[in-house]
Amino acid sequence: YMFLNIVFVRLDISQFFKSWRDLNYLLLVPAMLLTIISCVIQTFRWGVILSTINRFNFNQLFPSVMIGHLSNHILPAKAGELVKSYHLGKSYSISKISVLSTVVIERIFDGILILSFLFLFIFGLNNVQTELLLMGFIGVIIYGGAFSIAVIIFKFNDGIVTLSQSFLPQRISDFIVKIIRSSSEGLQIIGNIKQMMRVMVSSILMWLIIGASIIPIMLMFDFHLPLYAPFVVLACISLGLTIPSVPGGIGIISFATIFSMNILLKDMGYEITDIIYAKVVVFSILINIVLVVPEVILGTFFTIKTGSKLSSFFDEVST
């Protein structure tokens, strides 16, 4: 709740309530539809990555994707990625570790696009902010490190297995061998340039659509910002969500939105008055709704439809 405190500490409550008036709430409809479309594209992208393990159609993958999103919004530390992998693995009797390694590939591509948005914005600023550079470099370390580990496991899995069997106790070695072999199976797409290009194209399309979902919300206000502004806000939100936060991204999404909007508005010559700050806070709340609510609704629907239970996931993890 630290981020909520930061957001509301300078908020003028009367201006906050006034900022909700006269907004065109019908613009939330296309924004939410774009969020759903991005989930559809994500499902097709995941199918490409999973093709090295097994062929899945859209109807087989979409429930797992949405249940994963729901779990991300109600569980800490991005546990939804584990739930997503567990759900698909259990549903079709395939290695959950192999599936999880494909999710890692997804997140790496997401990181590349997020950082691209951020650095393009940084280079276009009149006054470069140290905080933005720091965010960018931390992102490069996180996603670059994840990609390096994935490549090492894919390229040198036999060597890692040999080393573990030679120098570690058998029980530990057997566990590591199982992890490495299963992970390597899910990372096979790294060796397929054509499939990697398909994943990159679908990733670009997905993130452009997610960014576009912010445009209708921005049109509800009189900010008059450049066309790239929604993608800057999205980049900051996405990097912010790598930090463990309360369910639904409440607090961190508002903080990241306000952080990016302050930079955008100041760079355009705006003074951040109490009126503008209140509008930005409302703007951030509406973004939270657009990005989270459709995923929660669809995730809940598929959880009920498939008879899935989070308790079964926790029971297996505990054993």
C-alpha cells in the first residue's frame, strides 16, 4: 500500500471528485475490447512458442491464458504465470516445467518491447530523467539476464546435466536434471529463427494494441499529449508491475501512470497543478480498470467453466 500513499498524499479530494464529472465513459468500451483483443493475440503467440512441445488450438490455450491473468491479479509475485503453466500442463498431461519455460520466453519478448517503448521515449525527451534511465537499465539487466539464462540452458543443457551428475549428490542432481531437461524442451523455439520472428511480430502487434487501449481513456481528458504518450505510460506501468504489489496492480499502476504523466506533461510545458494532478489520478484509475477488469471477468468465467481450483495448484506446489 506504499504506492497508494504516495499517490494520494498530495491529492486534493474536491478536485478528485470533480475530475470524474463530464467524462465520456462510453470510451471505456473500445478500450476494454482492445484489452481482450490483446489477450487473443497473446494466446496465438503462446501457441507458436508451445509448438515445439505440442500443437494446441486457440480453444485449448485461451482458458489457461485468462486463468493465468486472473491469478496474476489476485495472487502476489506474478504467481499467475505458474498457475497458467500448471493449468495447461494438467489439462493435457504435459510437463508443467516445459510449459513454464515457454512462459519465460513470452516474458522475455514482452520485456524487449517494453524497453523499446521506454528508450524511444527517453531519446525523444527534451530533458532526460535519471529515474527513467535507471528504470531502463534495471529492465535491461532483468530481461537480458533471463534471456541469457534461457540461451545457456538451451545451448548447454547436456553440459549442465553432466556437471550436476559429476559434482552434486544424486538426489539434488536428479532434481536439476529434471528441471534442465524439461526447461530445454520448452526453449526449443530459440533455435528456430522463423518461429522466433513470428513471435516477435505477434509481440509487437499485441503491445501496440495494449498501448492503443489507453488512447480512448486519454481522449476522455484534455491532456493534448503526443501520439506516443500511451506507449510511454504503458512501458512504465509494465516495468512497475514487475514489483510485487497488491492484487489488481492497485497502487503501482496509478503510481507508474502518474510518474510517466508528470514527465510527459512537464516536457510539454504543463505545470502540474492540483487540478491536473487530480485528473491524472482519475486517468490512472481508469487505466487500472481497463487493463484488469476484462481479464478478471474472463478469467473468472473460465475458472468456473473448467472447474479449476487454485487450491489444487497450491496442493501440488506444497508436495
